[in-house]
Amino acid sequence: MANYDEVFKYSVTNREEFWAEAAKGITWYKQYDSVLDSSNPPFYKWFSGGKMNTCYNAIDRHVEGGRADQVAIIYDSPVTNTLKKITYKELLEKVSTFAGALASQGVVKGDTVVIYMPMIPEAAIAMLACARIGAIHSVVFGGFAPHELAIRIDHAQPKLVITASGAIEGKKVLSYKPLVDSAIEQSTHEVKTVIVFQRDIVQSDMIAGRDLDWVELVSKSSPVGCTEVDATDPLYILYTSGTTGMPKGVIRDNGGHAVALYWTMKNLYNINPGEVWWSASDVGWVVGHSYIVYAPLLQGSTSVFYEGKPVGTPDAGAFWRVISEHKVKSLFTAPTAFRAIKKEDPQGVHFAKYDTSCFECLYLAGERTDPDTLHWAENLIGVPIIDHWWQTETGWAIVGNCRGIEQLPVKEGSPTKPLPGYDVRVVNDEGEFLPNGTNGNIVIKLPLPPGNLTTLWRNDERFLKSYMSKFPGYYDTSDGGFIDADGYVYVMGRMDDVINIAGHRLSTGAMEEIISNHPDVAECAVFGADDQMKGQLPVGLFVVKAGVTRDGEEIKKELVKMVRETIGPIACFKDAMQVVRLPKTRSGKILRGTMRSIANNQEYRTPSTIDDPAILGEITAALAKMGYVKK
Ligand code: COA
Ligand code: AMP
């Protein structure tokens, strides 16, 4: 089958046959008993009864199969001026020994391990070592503050925490260890062991009796083999923003995840074993889990591990330099990275300096690709620019352009068509199917294909409530959009309080919870305003308590500081303003959507349920003063 329509149709009408075929790409210790266990919907299980190990599939089998001396990871770090190539054989040695180190600290199958590390190969080694012994890793992105790390530590209850002394963010040297110390202090779960990778750029103080030096520990450890796990056992927990301050712990299984990711490398990304692939993201995000670490290694290709930014490390030519130097076939990043490059080098002066003839395709995801950036990149690079839509929950693309099967024509504003396995529909709030071209809720008919979340960590109830209850029989993506007459899906944005800042997913609800804790604040609203560079940025409006006479600017500064210190710099919360009142419905619901439309200069209808329409005029004036309302 070399035709998208045929492959797609087969995947949804012959689900089990389709995925059984794909499962042949994975090495099983014991063949599964059933491809899909539908006995307890919506808790579907893929490859029940199967025994395997994800680390074995990502490393050992390539060493055994003749790729021992092939480079598995290229660590390219312009911020530390380092270039290292790690072959599959070397990776096996490092991962199996670090797995031995974890085992020496009592980590066993089913234990959880929290990883808080920058973009250094040790982050991947730590993840793979956990997978090797059947431990469940939970990587926390380094841009999150101690409070966020503490929330995750308390929820995941790790046996130990793995970190590095610090990171370089652009030109700033950041110490990570004090953040970890503070998080552990804030958490109620007792962390008895912290493994610290000391970097030359910054050394950290060690707490005697708790902290262990990575290098020292490894020098005393012996390599261990792979632990056999059930296909349905969890591989990792990845916390992602929901509508409240408590993130959702997405669970990924071992078997379904390996099958699906392996399948995507060739069929979606057209990457073969031995070819060089680069995903310019961070291991703290789902893109990093799936396409920096697991998928390229499952496929036996070479993964570029880049510690730097698209601009400023040292210039807007960084991406072209890496592509040219390492013969990268395809790159996957967020549109915001290209907007940053476009802003600094609109004429592509840097691009012209490098031989990028090896480069075949650019994949974008994380946020909507704006037509301007799409055309600019197309004109400059002259390769296909493929937008694809996915979420932390799905672990791989829901909608995309399967270049390994058949490259479909690109339509501006659409990530193209549903991937095999995803039966995508658009429904109204009552769950009725909407005709082509009509905007609504994008849902996916159950069962979801392998590799998708199986539940939320220790919270089946929230899993059901968040994703499965609103439209029974369908997974609610929380994204809105429509499908056109040709079957192309258009994703227009989130229907909930989640926003996307530079391709990073954050919760405005979580920011509101923090702001509400300010002693002078009576109530507040945070929503996303469009931003040319980062896609969206949070904007806060707050009302002070009766009797508070302090300067609103002063309070704003305190709120900005609170959000930065509680969620982290990655929240990019910098703009807020005091208002006299917020627009609400008669039942007291704050009209965030209406305020967002005003800030973004979009047409809006005054809701019929509004308590006092005059407030919208006040809000418009406030947002205009902040520089949002252009008309
Ligand atoms: N550790 C600690 N701090 C971090 C961090 C990390 N891993 N990543 C980001 N931060 C900090 C930044 O230093 C910045 O702090 P500041 O407010 O003190 O300046 C803040 O968090 C916001 O970071 P970011 O939104 O990344 O802004 P930026 O101006 O530093 O960079 C881009 C802008 C567009 C260059 C950058 O966002 C980028 O490269 N994006 C690529 C997209 C991407 O990787 N998406 C991931 C999903 S695919
Ligand atoms: P995350 O879970 O961090 O991957 O963020 C997922 C959210 O990012 C989705 O629900 C979408 O709102 C948005 N998103 C991701 N990729 C795209 C895309 N290609 N087009 C539009 N929105 C996207």
C-alpha cells in the first residue's frame, strides 16, 4: 500500500491487523496475547500479555544487529562549545552502567524516578536507564520553578531524583541544584537520594548522606541487563498543564509506545535506520521524549541532541550550521523557533553560508504554523515544510502529512490529514457531528491508537473527567477546529484555559491560582494574547480588595514575581493591570474568552448572559492602554 487513503482506511477498519503488522518492528521477549484488549473501555490496552523492554529495542538490538559503531547521539552544544558523538555501543555501555547505578540505590521495576536536567546526553542516559530496569521516569522541564518540581515530586513519589548542577540558557548560566534542594524542601514526599551530574560550567554543593555524584557512583557500578516488562507497564509519567494548578500526569505504556513511535519514524518522517534526525526541542517536553530520545533510537537512526537556541548561540545561523555539519536529513521544531530566526535574519544571510543540500524536510508542531512563517521558510529553504498536530497526551501526531507513505499537497493553515489509527471528527457541544467546514470540538473516536496516554498517574477519575466524559465514546482533544471537504483538518486553538507560549504548554488557570493568593487581589483573569514571536503570551487583569489603595503598578510587579517564582520563567508572565471590575455572566462566570477576543482584536458578540455590558468598554480601554487593542 503506497497510498495514504488506503492505508488510513485500513488502519481504522482493520485496527488490530494494522497494529499487529506494525508490532513486527519491535523485538518481543514474549509475543502479546491480544493486539487490543477492549474489555474495559475507555481503558483500552495494547499488546496485552506481551513482554519486552523499550531500552533493549532502542539500544541493545542495534548493537547486536550491526549498528554498534554507528553514532546514536550527536551532542552539539554551542553554549559550552562541545561536540560529542556517542555510538550505539558506547550508549549501551553508559546506559547499562547507569542502570546498574540506579539498581545499586534500590531502584526496582515499578519505582518512579524524577529527572530534572538540561539538554545534555546524561538526560537521555537517565531516561533509558530507567526504562532498562523497568523504572518509571518523570522528566520535569528545567524552566519550571521549585514549586512546580515539588508538586511533581509529591505526586510521582520518586525513589530518587536525578539532576545536573546547572544549565546554560542562551548566555545565562543557571544553577539547577539549589532549585532541586528547594523543591525537595517544599515537598512532603521524602527524597532520600539525589544523583547530581556536576558540569564544568557550574559546581553544586552536595548534601552529605543524600546527594551522590553521578561520575563517582557510575565508577563503582556494574552494567545490568534489561528487565522484562509487560507491554502495558508504564514507561514514563509526563506532567502537562491542565486547567488548574495541578498538572496532569500522562502515562505512557511500553509496548504500544514503542510500536507507534517506531512506525512513525519511517511512515510519517521518512527516516531510515542510519540517517540523521534532529528534533530541536527539550527532553522536558513530549517532543523531546518521543523524538529526541525514543523514536530515533528505536529506529536505529542518529539523533542530534542540541543544547542551544535558534538565535543567539551564537547567531541566527545556528540551525543551518547544525544541519550542514551533521548532515541532518530532517528537522522537527516549533514555529516560534523559525519566527525567531526570521526576525534576526529575514534575508537568510546566514542560510546562504551553509551547504544544506542534505536537508530534506522541516516538520513543525507545538502551535499553529502561521502562513507568514510557512512561506518565509519555504522560500528560503526550498524543502517541504510539514505542519503536524499533536499533544502530550497522544505522544505522536494526530494529524500530519505521512511523507513515508505518500506526501499529500500542503494546504496553508492545515496540518493535513489524520494519521493512520486516528478517527478524527468534529462535533458541537452536544456531541453532534458537524458538517465539513464548520468549527467545533475536535474529538477522536475510541480506541485511541497505541502510544497514546493510557490513563493519568494515580488518577483514573481525572482521566475520565478530562478526556472521556464530555463526548462518550470519543477522546476530547480540547482543541477546536474543522475538517474541510477534502478531509484536511484545521486546528484553530484550545477550547480550555491552556495556552501555548513559544510552543510550551501552560495553564492560565494555574497562573490565576497564584495571583489570587496575593493579599491585595480580590479576583483576577489570565488569558492568552497573540504574540508575533511566541504565538501567545499571558495577560492578567486583576481587581483589588476593598480598602486597598496601593499603586496598581506595584502590585503588578509583585504578581509578575510571584508567577515567575512559582511556575518559573517559562510562564513568561510579564503583563498585568489593575481594573475596577471584571466582566461576568449573571451566574458569576468570568468572561475570559470575550476579553481574549478584545485583546486580540477579534470580532466578538456581547454574551447574552453578561451581567453588565458596560464593563466590556472598561476592559477595552484597559487593554488598549496596555497596547493590545489596535483599533
Ligand atoms: N531552564 C531554565 N530556564 C529556561 C529554560 C530551561 N530549560 N528554557 C527557557 N528558560 C527561561 C528562559 O531563559 C527565559 O527566561 P527569562 O525570562 O529570564 O529571559 C524564559 O524561560 C522564557 O523562555 P523562552 O520562552 O524559551 O524564551 P526565550 O526568549 O529565551 O527564547 C525562543 C525564545 C523562541 C528562541 C525559544 O522559545 C525557542 O527556541 N523555542 C523553540 C521551541 C521549542 O523548543 N519548543 C518546545 C516544544 S516543540
Ligand atoms: P503539548 O501537549 O505541549 O504538545 O501541546 C498540545 C497543544 O499544542 C495542542 O492541544 C494544540 O493546542 C497545540 N498544537 C500542537 N501542535 C499544533 C499544530 N500543529 N497546530 C495547531 N496547534 C498545535
